[in-house]
Amino acid sequence: MRRLVIISIFFLLLHSCADNDYDKLYPGEVEFPANPPHGVKEAMAARVIPHSRQLAWQQLEMTAFIHFTINTFTDMEWGHGDESPELFNPVSLDAEQWVRVLSEAGMKMVIITAKHHDGFCLWPTKTTEHSVASSAWKDGKGDVIRELRDACDKYNMKFGVYLSPWDRNADCYGDSPEYNKFYLEQLTELLTWYGKVDEVWFDGANGEGPGGRRQDYDWQAYYDLIRKLQPDAVTAIMGEDVRWVGTETGYGRETEWSVTALAPGGTPESRAINEALGLSPTSMDLGSSALLQKAGKVYWYPAEVDVSIRPGWFWHAAEDSLIKDTDELLDIYFSSVGRNAVLLLNVPPDNRGLITDHDIKSLMGLKARLDDLYDTDLLNGARPYGRGTSRAIDGDSTTSWRPNRKRVASFIPAIAATFNVALLQEDISMGQRVEKFVIEARMDQQWDTVATGSTIGYKRLLRFPDVEADEIRLTITSSRARPNISTFALYYTE
């Protein structure tokens, strides 16, 4: 039963690395000095900030993947590259339906598999005949990428492209200079024919095996071309702006640093750094203080959690009954967006070219649950006061607090006291800094721990059993520099 009480929220910074003279912010990365004094690496890492394109990407929170190609018609996940283009014939393809459904579900961007590993291109490329131009669909005059781009414009949705480096159809694959030229031509078409591109997704998959064709990708040339043609686009997974979280389950790490010792991208230089540190995207520790002591440099390299709403990435009729339900999707949301990552949820159209009713039901169920969750911030936008330095940010249900060391700031709003979800955010335009925090509740003069956590970053969500309290206390117990808490909110959800 809810009841109206007075809630006090106390922030106490118990420990932080010295601010010293390290006031400078470092966009994208910072190189450490040789043999610095204790605490200097942490203080410098705390001031690495995202590029503007990375910040805009993080604020999307939920994005959508569209896996759609010749595999949709062959019931495969990885095509062999020798499939006839005539098989591609989605007679009811409706890109507006895709974007409308995904937008209504809360997604802010759509990324499509313009070319998967089989090499079939969803646009009428000039580089190969293995494309929609050779298909039965629209007598070879169709362009899936154009239709999706136009739908994104209509629904104000951001737009991204997936272009597989591995190509099982291209004859030049394995002739590294020739294939890199071929790939750059395909990339140029996608980056110049369709207006603004917000994300370019490079899959690292390659199943050639020991007897396969070995291709050396010219990653730096790919990155340079994107920066030239689409400077605001983030490059993901094998790119330099966004990293793979390391699993396709939908679950991020409990401790998720956006500032990592993992070097971005696929260049030989990055590979050498990561091999020396024994790091990969699947490593559990990518940014701890212990790891910083071994690193010569750190980077703003945030996590993207990619997962499919179905067991497979492409549509298969046999999986229509195996779609993740609303509870599963909500759990994934808390474990991705709620753990300082962006959720990239795959929703594959069927062989008609439509998102099925099965998928739509789960998506709309997730949206309803999220609307319920965020319906009422029980702190109601209360502002901090007290001896700590504080500043308020305009906007509903948002507060910002930047304490001096060992100072206390308090909120005293009147709220309904029963809650079971806490939301914390750092102002990541100033870096990611918090290492540990505790949330406590007091009832009848007794303080009990409600939740504990390590990193916060852009967004941290914590769920716990229903709590009724007279007071709530948030304590930042460890921070690499003075923290910038942009949001502290409490919610109640069924």
C-alpha cells in the first residue's frame, strides 16, 4: 500500500581521487604519462569524454536491427553466396510498416543488413550483379535501402547500415587490394546515395576456416572514408566508436565502463595493444583501476548490446512460436540500457517483407511496460540543497548534483513512498567517474541497504523488492573524480 511521506535523499562522497590540476577534458581518448604518481591514471581516465556523435548515439538508448536478405527465403542464417538472386521476392515488402512498428515500440534508429555474409546486396549496386537488380522483386527495379531510408525520414527515425566485410560471393575476396577497393566502392554507394547515415555496423564474423580465403581488411581506409563522407556516423563493433558488449544474449556487464583500455577498431595497431593487454570484447574487465595500471592509453568506447527477438537473426517460420515475450524483453532492457549500454534489438521481417504479428505483440508489450515504469518519478524533479555544490538542469524529473569533496546535498520531496526501481545517471559529457554507490532506506529509525552498484555511466537501473521508507540515502562511496550525477529517480512498477 502506498502512502504519502517525506523522503530525504542524502548524497555523501566518501572517497575520490584527488582532482589536483586535472581539469582538462579529453575527447575520445587520453594517453597516460610514463610512471605517473598514484591516482593520476584514474583522474585522467575520469576526464575522457565522448565525441559528440558518441553522445548522441548513447542518448538513443534503444535501436533496431533488421536482418533481411536472401537468407529470409532459404531458411538459413549464413548463406553460402551461391544462391540465385531470383529467390529474393518479398511481394508485400513494406518498409513503412517496419519503421512505424519500431518507432511505436520506442526504437530511435533502424540498422539494416545492406549486405550479409552471402554477398547479396539490398540496393542496386554497381559493384556486382548479386543484388536486388537481378531479383524477381519489382522486376529488378527495387531498392530496399531506398525504401527504408524514405520510411525513416517519414517517421523521424535515424538510419544505419550493416555492410559485412566477409563476402562469400565476391570473386575478389581474398585478393586483399582488389577486395578492399570493391568494399570501399560499396561503402561509398551506401554513404552517398541515401542521405545521412547515423551508424555503420561492421560485423567481425568470418567462417572461412583454415582452408579459406584470407582477406586483410583495410580498416583504416574504411574509417577514413566514413569520416570524410558521413562525419557524424558512429562506427560499430569492428569500428572505432562503439564496441560489441561481448555476448548476443542481451545482457551487459554489471560493471560496464565506457572508458576502456580495450583499443577500438580492427587496425593492426589496435590489435597489438589488445593482445599485449590480453583484452577482447568478451573480457569481463575492460576499465578497472587495476587494468588502468597496465595500460598506456584509454578510450571512450561504449557498449552496444545486440540481441534478436527470435532465436535466430533471420526470420524462420519455425520460430514464430519462440519469440521473446514481454517479460524477457523487459529483463533485457534492464540488463542493457540499465547497465550503461545501448540496446540493439533485432526484429527480422518475414518472407512477405513484413514484421509479423508475433513480434509486434512482444514489442508493444515492452513499450507498455516501459511507459508504466517511467510514468511517475517519485522524486518529482526535486532539487538538491545543502553544503554541496549543486546545479539544476531544466527538464522533467531531472536533477544534477556536483558535490565538493566530503559534502552533503539533500532532496526533501513529498512522494508516494513505495518504490522498487532506482535510476541513476552521470552527466557523461563530463566523463564517467563513479566506481561504487549504495542506496539505503530508513523505516522506523532503521537503515537497510536497498541496492549496491559499481559503475553508473549514462544510465543505471536497479530493481529490488518493494520498499516503503521514511528516508532514502544515496552514497557515492568511490569515484575517480568529483562525480556529476545528472539524474536520481525512484519508480514503482507492478
